[in-house]
Amino acid sequence: MASQPAIVLILGSTRSGRSNFIDKLAEAEGAETSHGVGSQHDIRDIAVYLPDHREYVFVDTPGFDSAAKPTTDVLHMIADWLAKKYTGGALLTGVIFTHEITDHRMIDSLYETLDILCCICGDKAARRVRLVTTMWDQVKNPRAAENMVSQLEKNLWKPLLDAGARHMRFENTKESAWDIVKDLGAEREPLLLQQELVDEGKHLYETFAGHAVYLQSQKLLQEALQPSRRFWRGGWWWQDGTLIKQLEEQCKHIEMQLQKARRERRKMEMRHHPYWRQLSCLLFNPRTTVPDITENDLVVFVIGPTGAGKSWVRRADIVL
């Protein structure tokens, strides 16, 4: 029986060098590469077979700050992919998060992306994360670059580093790329998002990652509604009204999905409630169904022997 390939998820901001990192991995001497179907805005599985018969699958994903696809859509794509793999028994070997060292974008944009990353991985799987700085061959001010790394490690990256993640530098060579991959080792770990979706049966927006995206969408919407306000998204400065409609639709969609998930969860909880099961057994009615009940409804069980007038009580008008 063939062993499962090592699966490595590649995340990062727009233009942070995710695809270039994978391209360098495929340049390894004797490697054979198989690209999955998908465009630059979709998830792509790139299988790389090495001469020693080891197989790696690198999963290229869209950036969370992409101007071409809303963050909610990107998270949906990644969540669906992760849930499908986890349900099929495949665990990830690691997560590589790329960050362009010459990137001087607003701190809020970097924080939002890292917040989603933390929520996807969770504390336990953080040790399977490699925070990879890229574009070192394009650095014109080494001192500024080193200062950037120091600031990242002391501030934005600190929670992940404290939980076991490591920072590594990608020097834009195949040797550097493989050093990073080999540092992940051979262990496998489920991500927090996978456990929430599959093991706990949560809706996406009930998860930590989904909740983080919802809060970010609300924050962006409030900022966009302020007069004479511009904000950074997808590598560009956007004027006030450009994304207002899109953000409003995102927030409304998330709220509707949350309401639907809560209704479904209440129905499931009612169906599995011990008192309801006991009542069904007591009435000897295996086809008892659960009515649609909300938290504002008053529920009254009418129980009694045959001929005691239960149906008459049910038809009676009850005035509170």
C-alpha cells in the first residue's frame, strides 16, 4: 500500500511569492511535477515526485487580501478543501505562510491576514507552521529588512512563534525552498478549522476563522462609511464607496448563514434531547417529528390516557 503524500498548504498575502516558492520546489533535480486544475484565483494542487520516491503535494491558494475575490470566498474555498481532505483521512504535514520582506503595507492588512491564519491553524497545529519571508534577493536596504523581521517577530508573529511556529527565509533558490519544506518533518496534524468543521459539525461562520472574517468585514465596512476615508485592500488604496456594497453584502450573507446554522442546530438539539426521546417512547409513536420551534415559543406537552380529552385541549384557545 502506497504511503500518503506529504501535503503542505501554502498561504500568504497577494504577491507574496507563493507560486514562485512552489516553482522553485519543482526545480529540484529529477523531480516530476503534476499541476492540478485551477486558475490563479482558485486552489491548485501541485504534486512533486522526488527521485527518492517521496511525494509532496503543495496546495497553492488565493491571497486573503485579493482584490479579485472577497475574503469570504477565499475562506470558503480553503475551508471546503480542508474539510474534504480531513474527511478523507488526509492530514497536513504543514502550513507555509509567505510574507514579502519588502512589503510596507498598512499594519492592519497584515494583522487581518495573520489573524485568519492563527484561527485556521489553532495553537496545537502552530508548530506545523513556517512563517517564510520572501523577496530577499530584491532587498535594497538590508538594515530596514532586518528591522522588519525584528518587528514581525516581536509583534505580529509573536503569538504563532510562542505556540511553536518558526520563521525561515526563502532566498529564491530551490535549495532554500527545500530546506524550508524538510524542516517541517514527517509528522501530520489536523488544523483547528478542520476539527471545527468536521469533528464538531460547525458551520463555517461558527468557527474561529469564520468569526474573524466576519469581524474584519464589519470593521472595513465601518471604515468605508466614514467620510473621506481610504483603506488598503488587494495591494491598492480604495476610495470610500468602492467596496461598500460588496462589504454590506458580505456581512448580510454571513449573518443569514449564521441564523440558518443556529436554526438547524436548535432542531438537531431538540431531536436528540433526552426528554423528547423519552416522550416519543412513552407515546409509542416512532414517527414523532419535531416541529419548528424558536426560543420565543411556549411549548406545552399534553399527556394523558386515551379518551381523556387531549385533542379537545389541543383545539382550545389558550389565552395568556
